[in-house]
Amino acid sequence: MKDSHASLALLARGLAGVDVQVQPLEGSAGTRAVLVSTRLLLPASADARLHRAMVAHAVAHLLHSVPARPARTLKPMGIAVVSAIEDARVERLLRRDFPGLHGWFAESLAPPPDPLDLGFAALVSRMDRMLMLPAWQDDNHWVNKARRLFDETAASAGLEDYDAFRAIASILANDLGQMRVRFDPQHYTVPTPYRDDNSYLWDFGDAETPPDEAIALQQSGARPPPAGNGGSPPEGSAEMELGRYSYPEWDRKLERLRPDWCTVIEKLPAWQGLAAMHEQASAPGSERFTPLALHRSRHLDRTHRLRRQWEGDDVDLNAAIEVLVDRRLRLRPDPRLFMRPGNGPRPTSLLVLLDLSASANDSGPHEISLLDIEKRAALLLAASNTQDDIDRLAIHGFSSNTRAEVYYYRLLDFGQQLDAASRATIGAVQGRYSTRMGAALRHASSYLRGETADQRAILLVTDGEPSDIDVHDPKYLIEDARQAVAQARKAGVRTACLSVDGSADVYLRRIFGWRNHAIADDVHTLPQRLKHMSARLRAAS
């Protein structure tokens, strides 16, 4: 064993030009090498071929990496992605000087992971393989984006520009966050076997484990992360499933509907958000909204006749008889002899559809999230609606986690009283996942088909454009939502949108048309905007 480590030290000396101490990794048997200054600790479990690749990789860091960069501004996932990009960068620099080392690295790569595995370690392993093997193909959007950004940066800025590669690593880490990929730093191990644990690259400061003790972070026997993903509700707060429904989705490139493409899952909301909602509502200084005074729309109603009119489309017989009587008595008759239709109340069924995606949880300047304001505005609208039996109101919500899981919540149904239970249900719903708007609009429209009201409408309240983690074409879900609005219109359901996204005008106009959307620049004006939009929908002919 000593002879083999001495030979590896000579190999490192020949490649790096400096003396490198190659020693066995003592204590708990780890699976990844550890590089500390010019001391390389190798796991005993690796074979001679893997040891050789480990030494070459460590030399790449010694020659081309700046050690102990401060890690305070990076989150754990960001550190792991930056480290993986840095590993690929320094290896490519070393292979440029020693082309024969490519075979050492390529033969020691981890086996290709399961294509259906979209966990963090699997994605990084696929990225490592893509950056190492130019001919390798992968169908994952994120992995292909990593190769494209890496190659473009290498061609434009050069492999020596660390900051440029740090920038693309930040982009990739942000994408993983948007994709809600789970990262568990306690159980994560660098997926490529010959690469070290990356403790050489970072200075974690006093708040983190120092580099000399970083061996403990990358021990063997790493366990897989717990089931589920980062957006799932905590244990003990499971939601009850009520039913599953299949809907088509518009493919803008094929210009046709894909039948049964999306699955809408109706659920009862978990109750984990109820206490927080009550605490915030009762906190000192919490904002109070004034009740919404709703304008009641009226329309020409021929069943409601106005008598004794100056003009009209029919004669008021009672008024005509009184004229004849007045003439016999030589009195001046009342000339108002006509009848005309009056303006009667317009019965309306309005479904308010709340966007319950994760972005609605973000706190505003007053530490009140958009979701909380959405809930309060919806409650105020429902409370105001109970003052008159003319309108029927429903409050539903939705979020999505790919086309297979579009979650739909019926928080208040048509004809349901706004009692303590329904208030609690609205208060308990949480923001999660993404915004697959088209499927939710189609499901909402199905509930309005059973309404007999003269006017049927959906009012969508959202904070951003349609999106989901399995869709990478930014126009795909916009066009699908546009088709869903058109289908609802053909069924006699008018659809409008109220958004708090200041830059939403272009895509909202594309989806809902010129007159059927509005933007609340300040989220605190959302209740009043909701009032005006609902009145506009009620008054529409």
C-alpha cells in the first residue's frame, strides 16, 4: 500500500510540478478523496484505476483552482453546482495540457443514472457525463442547457475565466430551484467517483465545518433523501383527494389538442396554514380591509313591466280606462298611457379562481404575502355577496406539479354559505408548485356549465404567467391558456384575469383579450380591483 501511494505521489509530482503527499483516508471509510493544501487523502475502497484518476483530478485543482473561496453568500445547492462546474472546468484545462488524461477520467465516470431519476445527484451526474463526453446525448432540458452554457462560455471567455463559469453555475442552480429539485446536504455525495469532496474549494468560516474536518460531510453510505419533494406538505398535514379528471392541452407547435394530456386532481386543503392565518390576522397593526360594496348589474327585463310611462311599446289598459273616466267627468286625463320593459337584476354566476402557486407565498413590503391578501379579498367578496341573493359565487384555487398533477381546490361552492367552516377552508390553503393555467380554467368551466344564471364568468387572480417544471417553451402554456379561454367563451362562459404582475400586459392580452384583464400595481389594492373586475363581469352583456 505504501509503495502504491508513493507511486501516486510521483505521478502527482510529474503532473503538478510540486510535491503532493498522497496518504490513505483514515477513520471512517469514505468514498471520495479529500484534498487539503498539498495533501491528498485517498479512500481505501477505490481501486488502482480510480486512484489514478483521483490524483489527476486533484492536480487539476492544484494547478487551476483558487482554494478556500468564501462560501457565505451561497446556499448549499449553489455550492454543489458551482463545485461541479469548477470540477469540469479544471479537468478540461488539464486535458488541454495532457490530452491522454481524458481516458482516465472517462473510464472512471459513474454509470448513467436512471433517466426517470430527476433528483439532484442524478442531474449532476448526467451533467458531468455530458461535459466530459462530447458525443453523449441526453434528453433532459437542464442537462443540455448546462452543456450549451459551458461550451459557449469556454469559447467566448476562455476556460481560465473562473467568474464567467461561476455565473453560469448560478444560472443552473437557480433553474434547479425553479424546478423544485430537492437538495439534502446531509446525505449528498459528489456523484462522480474519482472527484474529491470539494472541501478544497471553500472556506465556510466559523459557522460551518472547517476544511480540515470536511471529511465528515462526504462519508460513504449516503442515504437517499426522504420521499417527496421540497414542495410537499409536512408530515401530518396530508390532503384528501376527492377525484381525478382528464383534460386536453393545446400543443402550439402541432396546432392541435392533445387528448387526455393533463390530470386535474381535486383535493381538500390541508390545515397546516390555519393557525398562521389566524395569528397574522389578529396581530397588532395587521392591515384591515373595508367591506366591499358591490355594484349590482341590471338589464332589460321584459317580465318586469313599468306602467304609466310617457312612451313605450304597449298601451297600459288600466291607464287608458282611467283616461276615459276622466273625460266623462270633464277632468284633465293623465297622458301617461304606455308600458315598457324595466331594468331587472341580472342573475350572475361568478367563479373566482385563485392562483395558489409557490410564488404567492412571497412576502411584500409589509410582510403580508400575496396569498394572504388573495384569501382576504376572496372572503370579503364572498361576505359582500351574501347581502343579496341575486348572484351565485364560488371560490376555487389551483396549482400544478407537471401535467400529471394539477391540484384543484373547491374552497367555496355555488350556493354554499360562508360559514366558519368555509372561512377556515379558505384560510388553510397553502401556496405550492407552479401555474398550469389552461387545465385549471377548463376544470373551472366545467362547473359553470351546470349554472342556469344569465351571466356565467370566471375571474382568475394570479401573480404571473402560466408555467410548470415540465414545460420549457415560454409560449406553450400561454397558448394553451388562450385556447382554454376560447373554449370557455364558446360554452357561454366569459373569462377575465386580475394580475399583480406589472409586466403582465402582453401575455394577459394574448390570453384574455384587450378588455378582459386588469393589473393591480400594488397588491394592497387587490380587494378593490377584485370588486371592480367582478362588477365589470356582472355588467357585461
